[in-house]
Amino acid sequence: MGSERAEADAAARGLEIEIVERGPAGSLDEAAALLGVSPREIVKTLVVKGKDGYWFALVPGDRQISWPKLRAAIGVNKLQLPPAEQALEATGYERGTIVPLGSTTAWPVFADASISGRIAVGAGRHGASLLVDAAALIRSLDATVADICADPEG
């Protein structure tokens, strides 16, 4: 249950996706190994909350969000990660499974500019991932592409 909404939304958008059963993963590296991809190809969907609502932020798995950059991109002074219950209420998905596709509310999406190629995102349920072309996903969601990640260390 859960991935049906994502699949139906993708179909309505004409977006080609593949749902892959990967089983449980205890870490980003473990999930990447199960999927046969690099950690940067797993894209986290973060739900962020501001005074006037919610937004989705798409961030490569091996990067961290830059709160100042995301606030500037959205045009707000304050953002936070809501508690898991609020994220579930806002999207219909549990934390760790969240994907903008099929969300109970179509919140605006901000995607980090470094996201490209074939990526894995949440599939709406635990133990599965949704594989999709990043550019096609971003286009279908009418996402704003911006530099929203902290600079990599090193």
C-alpha cells in the first residue's frame, strides 16, 4: 500500500517510473547497495514547513540541505522539518517513504541543481524505491531547480 498513489500520479503525468522492491535498509549506503546505485543517486524527499505551509525539497542522498539557501529559494525567513506525524498528515506518506508523486496535497517542489540522471526516490511505502529520470521528474512536478545543498566537504 502507498505506492499505488505514486504510480497513479506518475501515469497521469505521463512519467515513466519503475518501482523496485529492495527490502529494508539500515543506512543510505545499504539502500544504495541494494539498488545497485551510488548514494548520490538516491534522492531524499524532505518535507519542510514554514509559517504559510509546506514544501518538498529534493536532495541527493550524499548531500545535506543548506537552510539559508533553501529559505532564500522559497522566499521565507523560517523553515523547519515538521515532526513525523505532521509530515504524514501533510503528504499521506510516512517519513522514509515520502515522494511528491501522489502526495495528498501537491506542495511546491524545490530540487537541488545537482540532481541528474536516473535516480531513486521514495515509493510511498517502506522496502521499495521508485526509479525515475531526474529531469523528467523535475519537469513533471514543475519543480524549482536551485542550489539548496550545503557545499560538499573536502
